[in-house]
Amino acid sequence: MLLSRASIWLFRRPFRPRLFFDQMEFVGVGSLPIIMLVGFFTGAVTALQAILALSLFQQQRYVGFGVGVSLARELAPVFTALMITARAGSGMATELASMRITEQVDALTTFAVNPVQYLVTPRLVASALMLPVMSMVFNVVGLVGMYVVAIVSYQIDLGQVLALFRWGVDPIDYMQGLIKAFFFGITMATCACYQGMNVRGGAKEVGLATTRAVVSTSVTVLVLDYFLIQIMNVFFPYGGA
Amino acid sequence: MTEDLTRRDERWQIRIRDLHKSFGAQHVLRGVNLDIERGKINIIIGGSGQGKSVFMKHLMGLLAPDRGHIFVDGQDIIGLGDVAIAKIQRKFGMVFQYAALFDSLNVVENIAFPLLERYRLPRKEVMERVRELLTRLDLARVPGVEQKFPAELSGGMRKRVGLARALIDRPQILLYDEPTTGLDPIATKNVDEMIRRTADDFGVTSVVISHDMASTFRIADRVAMLYEGVIVANGDRREIMAAPHPVLKEFVETSGAVSLSGGPS
């Protein structure tokens, strides 16, 4: 319901571009340090584990391929969604819940401003647009983490790693990740705004709303991930098979 | 003879008839009947949980009743569409219990918000109206007040900024939701004076929800009491003080602020 109302209000006047840019900055730019930190170590740890497994067959040169595909299809969109939920989703729920209990949302209505259009729509659009962007940042930084472990620490041949990366990782893998990140962004903003806008009571309920927003988004993202993989496997069969 | 509520009445600006509202099993308003007098300070008193705030939110269409009618200048606002209700809402300004200022906006942006959202006015004209209100509400003498954020203001100042925001679009009716809650006696007296002065200077109809008896009998022109979802006492201040309803009498005497036999203490 909230999602459909927020979507409808996107196309109604007045348009308030400043609110959209503010939210894009909050969701995207504000999350950049945490995404880069987590992305780097995710790439590095995945590379470490892949090298350990591949060394059984003396095929460590496949590390770029393995880490690249894992990041593009799964790790980048899911970890980005979870990290941004922890940072921006919780912030959205807390801010809206505080506005609700201090009657700021009612105040908007008294000025004939629709609270869904003013508060929810910009957060929804910003999340849907910025999660794919941040997911790509996660991919790039994750590959840097992989490079540091594989090339610098384990001194695997860069040429072979790159060649196998190019051979194994397809643009469709990145597209799947971006599509998933888009839906995760919508999920996060909807859960966070719903919990924030529907809070009743005082400070304790604000805290509970934030907790519910983070937990419900995290669970929904993981469940949705499973179904999105199933759907996308129909449209983009893995390896072109 | 039945009264025609759909005609604009010179004396009564808002006329409420048989207003009912329930939240689940809780029947909050059980048939409220009340007339609000034009240009006067109308105070609605009642204990906590008696539905005062719910009633007030109905007046400007923030809540829809289960049953009943609210006529504003002869127009029934119940069941109106978004555009029509927005037009009615422009007649109202509301001062919230804790001011409800937007945390992310400074004082000027808060006060200018209704104008910027409703009209495409030149920035210079908006700023002129903001500065005029800051002066009239004694806020202009606070150094740097224009750029302060709500968190940097005292309770009394927040109320004034909230009032300025409610007044900027020149409303005909001002609603105050428990304006003196949480204020010390001096700040309470200042807010009372502010309400009186605003009613006199701007000529607005004031509807005040309160449980502060001292304030009520200091500034009210008319007093109504909401008890168990209905209006049990209603009249001008002298009428109410001369012949109080038993529930009102108990309520007032328990508060200790006013002696009903002899006027304000």
C-alpha cells in the first residue's frame, strides 16, 4: 500500500528535486566509507578462501573469476543492501518515527503537504537509484581487495588472473546484481518508511520501530534474493546454457 | 424550527453536530455538539484521554469521523476530496502541543514553510512576512534567531515560532493544542498573553485545547468541557463560572487554580 501510494505521488506536482538529492546524498554518498571498507575486506576474504580451495587443484589463477562472479551476482548487492540498511534504513526509520511522535508529520498535513509525497517518495527513489550505484562501488573495491590478496600477498600471476576474469565474468552477471540491488533498495525504503510512519507512543517505540525496520529489511532482502535468483535464472541462464 | 447549518452564520464560525469517532473498541467521541464563536477565544477543557486532541484534529480534517458533521462557514467539511479539504485547511493554522517544528529546518525556513509550499511567492516577499511576524511575536530581539534550529530554542520560543508558522498564511482560525503544557508559570503567562494578543491583533477565531484551569479562566471568552466523549458544559466564561456543571466544578476545584464562586484566584 505504502509503496503504491509513494509511487503514485512520484508523478504528481509539486516536484521537490532538493528532497531527492538530499536523500541520494544520505543513502549514497553518506554510505560510501562503510561500503568501501566492507567491500575491500569482503573481496579480500573471499579471495583468501577461494585461493585455499583452489590450491587443492593448483588452480589459484581462477581466483579472479571466482571472486568476480561472487561479488557481481551475490556478495555486492546483498552486502550493500545489508550495510545500507544498517546505516541509512535505520536512520530513515528513526527520523520518520521521531517526526511522527513529535507531530511533525501531522504538521505537514496541516499545510496541505502530503506526508507520503514529502517524506516517503524521495527516500524510495533515492534508495532504488543509489543501491545499484553503491553495489557497483562495492564490486570495484572488492576486486581491489582480491588484487591485494591474490597478486600482492600470494603473488599469483596477474595476467592469468585477469584473462580468466575476462573469460568468466559476463556483463550479465553485473546486470543481475544491479537489478537485485534496485529491488533491495525499494525493499529497504518501504520497510523503513512503513515502520517509521506507523509508530505510536514515545521514545521506546521509536527504538522498536528502528529495530523492526532493520530486521524486517534484512530478512526480506535474503528471502527476496532467493526468488530473484530463481526468476533471473529463467531469463539469464547461467553460462548461457 | 430547525437551524440551517449550511448558511454562513455571523456569530458561529464552526458548528459541530453529533460527531462520533472510535479507535477499535475505544469510543472516543460519542456525539459532540459545539459551536465555535467567530473572533473569540474558545477553550475546550477536559482531562487526559477524553479525546480533546482527537476532536481538534477533526476540526481541520486531519481525522475523518465515523459519523457527524463539521460546518466551517456553512460548508460541511466531512467527506470532501483532497483539493476541497486543502482549500478549507488554508483557513486554519495550528499550534501544536510541542510546536512540531521541523528539526531539519531553521527558524526562518520553518516559518516560511507554509508559504513556500502553497504559493510561488518571491523570496523577498516571504522574508518580509517572516520578519514582520518575528517582530510582532517578540522573536526579532533574540540575537541570530533566524538561523537557529529548533533544538537551540527554549520551550517558550519554540511555541512562538510555531505560532509564527501558523500565522504566516494569515489564517482565519487558529487551533492551539495544549499550548501551556510543559511550561513554567512565567512562560505559561507569556503564552496566555500571546494567545490573547494574537486574537485581538489578528482578529482570528481561536480554539484552544487545554487542561490548565488558571490559563483557561484568564483568557477564555467561551469555555466548553469535553467529558467522556461529549460536551457537558458550554457557554461564555461568566455563564460557566456562575453555574458550573458538576463535573466541571469538580475538575476546576481539584485543580485549585480558580474559585468558581468568586472568579480567578
